[in-house]
Amino acid sequence: MFLLQISHDSLSSAPRTQLEFLTAICEDLHVHMNHWNSIKQIVHTDEWLHPMLPAFATQMDAARRCFFQLRDSALWWIDKLIRVGLQVSQAQFFLFDWSIPTDLFVRQHVGKSSFC
């Protein structure tokens, strides 16, 4: 809907990409992906859990599948954010008024050599 509004110049305010949040989103994903590594390390290094490893195997596999499905979903949304952000950036480029006021241009360049 937003991209449709951009393409028809019917926005009430200037479009924003929201790509400034991309770093934080990627950092959060990285932190949460490290949780799985921490869980695996604890399960394999905690001697109290060793006797229960065979019983945990099915549950751990189900948790791993769920965890990686969530990761894949997050990556899909990050891809979507980037693609929409780039489309908005492109729309901002074309919606920007590139005309330079002639009086400003003349004031800044009067008397200057064309080689400056």
C-alpha cells in the first residue's frame, strides 16, 4: 500500500526507508542465534544432564527445528525490509526537487572562474 502511495504521489508526508533499524535487527538476530549455541554447549558440558541426553534428543531436535524456522522467518523479514527500503530510497530520489534556485546559484558562482 505504501509503495502504491509513493508511486502515485499521494503521500501525506515524505517517505522514510527505516533502514536505520537494520543494524539493530541484525544484531538482535545474531544474539538470539547465539542462544542456540549456548543451549547446546550447556547440554553437552553439564555433567548432570549427560544421563538425560537420550531423553532430550527428541525435544532438542524439535526445539532446533523451531528455532531455525524462526531464524529463516526473521531473515525473510530482513530481506523484505531491505527491498522495501531500497524502493523507498529510489522513490525519495525521484520525488526530490532537484531544481536549484537560480538566484542562489548566481550568488554562489558570480565572479568565480569556471575552473574552481
